Amino acid sequence: MRPPAARKLPLPKGDSVQGLRVRPLVRVENLAKFFPVRQGLFGKLRFLRAVDGVTLHLLRGETLGLVGESGCGKSTLGRAILRLIEPTYGRVVYDGQDILPMKPHELRALRRRMQIIFQDPYASLNPKVTVRGIVGEALRIHKLVQSPSEEEKEVALLLEKVGLGHDAMGRYPHEFSGGQRQRIGIARALAVRPEFIVCDEPISALDVSIQAQILNLVQDLQDDLGLALLFISHDLRVVEYISHRVAVMYLGKIVETAKTGELFDKRYHPYTRALLAAIPVPDPGRRRLRVVLEGEVPSPLDPPPGCAFHPRCPRAQKGKCDKETPELAELLPGSNHRVACFFPET
């Protein structure tokens, strides 16, 4: 049984090259990733729609925050963009090149320009290799150093850049704290001088006291190196702090995207309103409108017809939302605030 074919969806205005003043560094068009699932030995083969027709773009030096509940497909989308997992269909255009048709040897040269910082610094580092070996491996693979002494010097500079000393080079990952391990992971990602980094919830496994340090480090590195970041998180306060724009994801789809300040000031999709209403308010005297969602998140194995959010939406209209799929479109031409909703909160 084959996975469902790509649907012919028009691109939102502004996500095409012609619609932007500058060419995006990363452009994703109608990207999908379906995982085959068979229940039982002789069960019917079904497809889990982890990412289902996502379109977005990312400019050079920009941070795009990607938010949503656990299981909505955020991490799968980040890995599919990098081709760490192969998309089912769609396009990923990196600096004008469509990377999905590329063969492994063609993609290898591009790997230098795209990197990832993983969520768990405990699991993403090889416990049997020293920090010098972990950070220096990519330098050797991509032939960025000519000798062991040059490699040692480059690794020392990278460790200094992320706030670790020269003495860290000969030590193993288990000898470091969680925050220090994540700094090692960041140094490893920076070793090949990338332009684009997927930050897959890089602080969620760390103590709260360390999270701000890592966030500030990432921001400083972005300013110094001009990096483009896809920052994946379920913490809206973190996304508000670090992102230029925000994309909200629900059940494998993007439901709203806008500049950060505008999204937090004027959120139009009912799901976005519910997410923002759940952020704790530090001032006990300040009130916020409470939004309660009915029901549970549908299974990506059996998504509802029409709008994926309609079973939980207080504004859903029978005969429309349960039959038709809303496009991610601008509310006002030129606003760059896009919502996938037939009846947005206005």
C-alpha cells in the first residue's frame, strides 16, 4: 500500500521567491512525512501523518520559532527539512537548490551548511569519545583541517566560543553537567561553519537555571555568525524571547504564522489563542482570558476530515469546517500574518 499522494495546494503569497524582497535561505513547499504503521501481524497497513503539507520559509540570519503540543510533528519537520529522515513528498529548497532529489554524495557537500542541535545532550554525544573527538570529527570528514595540530587549535577555539576551556578537550561527556554537554553539542554543530541550524528543543532537558544561559549563548552566536535558526519548542515564553517570527503547528499542519510581536498581540487561530492563554502570568493581579479546549488531540493515524482542529474548535461550523480544509492565507494582503481558519478571531 502506498502513502497518500501529495495534494495540489497553492503556496501562500510571500512563501514563493517572487513574493519576497529577498530569496529565502530555506523554503519548504507542501512537505509531508507519513510513517507506515501495521497494527498486529496481519493488520491493515496505515499511515501516520506526522507532517502533512507544510509550507514555510526562513531568511538568512532569522530565527523562526516552531511551537505546538508534544506529538504535533515539530521535530519530524525539522529532521525532514535536513533530510535526516526522508520526506514522503514536497520540496525543500535550500539557497535556490531543491535538495530532495539530491543523491547522497551530492547532499554531503551541502551538509556543511545545515546542522542540528539535539534535544537531549545526554543521548546525542558518544560517551566513548572525548570532546576533542566529538567536535573534531566533522572537521576531519569535511577536510576543514590539514593536520592534528590544526584540528586541536580549531576545536579549542570552538570550545572557547561556547564558553568551555581548553581542558575540556581530553574529557568525556559523562564528566560534564547537562548545560556543559549542550555547549559541546553546539560546538559540534558550529564546527563546519553552517548557515542554518535546526534547534530541536535544545533547552527542554536542562535545569531552568541553565536554560537562560544556553538561550543567550545561541543568540550571541547567531549575532556573531549570521545564522538562520529553526527553533523548535513547546515553551511559548522561550519562543517569544528568541524568535523573529513564529509558526504554530497542530496535528502536522501549520495553522498560524506571523512576526513574534504581532502573534502575541493579535492571535487569530483558536488553537493559538488557547496556547497563549495557557502561559503562566507572573503578576497575580493580572487577569487573562481563559480558553478551554474540548476533547483530546486526534490521532495522526486517523485525522479528522476538513480542518484538523474542528473537533475541538469553539467556532467550528458544521458543513464547512468538517468538510473543507482551510488554506494558510494572509488575513490582509501584505500583512505576512497567515491563518489557516475559515472563521478567525477578529
